[in-house]
Amino acid sequence: MGLSSNLDHKVQLIHRQIADFQDDKKSLFASSSFQTHSLPMLHILGRSVADLPVYFIQTGFHFPETLAFRDKVAKEFDLTLKNIESHVPKSQQRNAQGNLYFTSDPDYCCFLNKTQPMQPLLAQFDVWVNGVRADQNANRKNLNSIENTPQGGMRYHPMLDWSRKEIWEYITEMNLPRHPLDNQGYMSIGCEPCTLKPTLGEERDGRWLGQSKTECGLHTELVSK
């Protein structure tokens, strides 16, 4: 059957933007959480950029299913997978009571394990490609497809105007694999301690449930307006 004409047009726009970056001699890297809805971007990039480094932030708190899925996808898509992690050992990520920070200060936990490890890459590369979508939350709705970073580079959000329906159309038409936790009712999968099954059917409702927190900091602190 193939992709709809509208979705095929969006794919071609991504290819063109990547080609423009390459023509301008920009160095690129991508990051991914390796959820099912992450795969269209990785699949498209794999057809646009040879040996594009794809970074996975290894927080040390991921579901084992995510790590296995990451390795499976990297092999199937022939990705140049690279893992990054915090330089602060977990023994130093504890509060005065000896509990890991995700129990008392999840913002600081995310900073140590996600935002801080990403910062050196933004100084090393010209363009960071990531898969945020405007329909995921209010913060992401306000992003542009290309933003500046505090380090003087650029962020490129190729999937920003894709809907959840379009993501799943691409996954279905390209017969992409599914994260094993999808079948258990998870829709947005982050670190295991801070991820529950959503109760309202919204994609990110299960993240940091019961808190005002909706972002880890990658898409707030690492954007320069």
C-alpha cells in the first residue's frame, strides 16, 4: 500500500534538510530513547546519513526490555550506536537519607543522568537530531523544527509536526519492530522508577506520575531562545 502522499512528503523534507546540513559541512549526531515511536526517525536517518552516531543515554535505571530492544534495533537498522552516561557514580547520587535522588529530587536525578552527559556532545557536534513531537506536551508544542543550543550549535526536530497517527502509519507500513512493553500498556517508556502505565490514554501520562514534572531537561535546559 505504501505511505500516504502527505507522509511521504514529510519524509522527503527530512531527507532534504539532512542533505542541506551535509552540504553546509555540518557535523550531525542523533539521540534516541529507543521506544517504538522513536523508530521512524531512526529508520529515516539510516537512509539519509551513513554512519550517523546515535547516542543512547544510559542512566542505569532503564527497563531491561529497553536495553534489549535498543540492541535489537541497532543491529537491524545497522546503527552506529554509542552509549553515554553520567560521570557521577550512583554512590554519589544519594540524598542525606541515603536514597537515590529519583526518590526525592527527580529533577536533579535527570540533570545528573541525562542533561549533563549530553552537554559535551552539543559542543562537539554542529547539529543534534532528536525525535520530539509537538503533540507530546505543551513545552514541545512551542519548539521550532530548528532551535539553537546554549553551546552555539543547533537542534533539529524532524518529527516535530508528525502526529501519533502518522508515527504509527510509518511503523506499520515499514513493518518496524515494537518495544516489548507496548503490549503491557506502556506508551512512553523512560527510566523504570519514574515510568508507570498511563491512566488517561495520553502518551506521556505515565511519566513522573503524580508530579508537576513533564520533562527531564533535555528539551528545556538544552534549548537557547
